[in-house]
Amino acid sequence: KIGAFFTSKNKEGEEATKGDSIGDIPVSHLQPLNVMTELGLPKHDGEGRTVTAEFPLFHLTNVYVPNSGQKLDRLGYRTEEWDTDFLNKMQQLEKGKPV
């Protein structure tokens, strides 16, 4: 049996509808112990898409990072805030088991 764990929130944190950019979907034969569909950081939840599935020996994270914009007007937010906080979150998880 194959399981899939999907996040379907748009950047406003509402359920995505046709036309929204959506999607991160890990697929597994194993049932995860836990699935998190946000970073758990209010200033970033709704930005990009993350799905982290916890398995007995590791965490599996699928990520769609926030867009920096065509003129790169959000590049500072992306590289100085979101990327840094995402890395910190992954390093927190890695203290318990590999990511």
C-alpha cells in the first residue's frame, strides 16, 4: 500500500483552489509516525510549501521554497529570513534523527 501526504494551502494559508500554485507530495510504502505540513513558524507558514514526514529512522522533507519574484524584490526575505529559518528547523529535527 502506498501513502501520499499532500499540502494544499495557498500563500494566504487557505485551502488552495484552481489557479493557486500548490504542491509537495511525498509518497511512501511506509506509514509515517507524524506528518507536518508547515514549518511551525507563523511568519513563514503560508510561504512556500513544506511537508515533513517522520519515519522511525529519519525525517523526509519535501520543499517548494517561496518565490523571490521576477524582479527579485523578495530575494532578501527568501535568503535572509526563510532560508535561514528553514535550515534552523532542519537542524533541530536532525538532532533527533537524520533529515
